[in-house]
Amino acid sequence: MKYKFCMIAIAALTIMWGCSSDDSSDASQPQPEPQPQEENSLFTESEYPDWSINWKWFEASPDWQEPAANQYSLSMQLRVVLDDGLASFSTDKDKMAVFIDGTCRGVSLRNVLEESGKVVFLLNIEGDEKEIGSNMELRYFSAQLTHTFRNKKLPPFEPDNLWGEEYNLVQEIGMGSTKYPYTTKLNVVLPSELPFKAHSNDCVFVFVKDECRGVFKTRNENAFSGYAFSQKEGETAEIRYYSVDKQGYYTIKEPVTLNNGEQAVNIKF
């Protein structure tokens, strides 16, 4: 009897220990908690923002002088039109000049065409025979912005040139800026699924710290393209997307390093 009693007791204890062990094992297992979905952007309700690039600088008006009479034996002509961005700041105090080897070879004040209102500069550029084919640099001083723009994308010195497309140039506001000497062409690519309905007036803005450095309104399918301007190489920028549908803008959390070249940026909302 004692033997049977002992065996029954041992069996009962074994069953009880097994049950309690299973219970404690289940209780000690940590239960996974649902992870919050990471947000790729921060949304801010807003009216359509009036953000724009501040082109104002602090340069003094230059004292560019025409070459002395009979100093050079040859000459050519250029016609330069200001783009809408620069023309909106233009005044009669603006100046434009062309340089060869760092010396001024022609100066022009502005002309405003009556029929179109375009701001035009007509330049007579002088040089010697040995300078034929030499590189030239255009410098445009905006009196209202107190800012000089330097453009090296000119045709070479070509005396007695016949008028053609290559001698009718457009000076753009972002071309050769003294304030922002570095330019990055950005293609901001949108995801295939958007949290809003796309609108033709949606806009992409590029900020460096709290300063607007780019405004992109040109859209090609699912990408906005434009230029972002930098004071230093490798500046870190922030993308902001304004949605007309949502009446606000998304600040993209992933920063962009401006590379002074061309780059694509895939953003997520």
C-alpha cells in the first residue's frame, strides 16, 4: 500500500509540476507589441506659400569702362535678353559688360523693347587678331539686387560675326550668381501612390536651413525638376512639397546633399 501510494503521489506531483511549468513558460514569453509605422514626412496645413529665393546681395556698382578708342582693331556684337526673373528686378541703373582675359571689352546699359517689354543689352566687343577664338565672360550687374552675375557660357570672340542664334543670348537669374556660386539640377521623383490627389499647381520647394533655395513648378509625369542653389559645396537641403488638394505642405524627413551637378531624389510621404 505504501508503495502504491508513493507512486500515485509522485505521478500527481509530476503532472502538477508540468502544468505549472507550462503556465509559467507561457506567461514569461514577451508578447510582441504593434510597431508604429514610421512617418517619412511631416504635414503642415498652410495656404499656398510665397516662398522664393532671395537674390539680394551686397555688391557695389562696378566701374566698367569701354576700351579706349583705337585700342583694339577688331570687334563683334552680342545681343543679351534678361529672363523674366531678372527682368522683374531690372532698372535703368543696370549694367552689362563682356571681358576677355579679365579686361573689359564692351559695356552696355539696358534697353526696353516697346512691343514686348523685354530687357535687352546690345554689346560691341573689341579685341585683337591674336584673340580670335578666345573665351569670353559676361558680367551683369543688377542695381536693385546689388548682385553681379558672371556667365562664361558665351561663344568665343569672333570678329565681324553675322547675326545668328548663338549671338542672341538669354541671361537667366540663376546663371553665374555671386551669392550662390553652386548649382544643382534636381529631379524630385514622387512615389507611385500618393496620399493626395495630384494638382497642376502643386509645387516643390528646396530649403537649406530656413532659406529657400529652389522652387520647382515644372512637372514631367511623376517628377518635378529644377535648380537648387548653394553658397557652399555639399550643403544639406530639405524638400517640401505643397499639395493643393491637402491645402498644406509635406516636409520630407530624408535630407538631400546638393552635389553641384545633377541628381535624382526619390521622396516618400
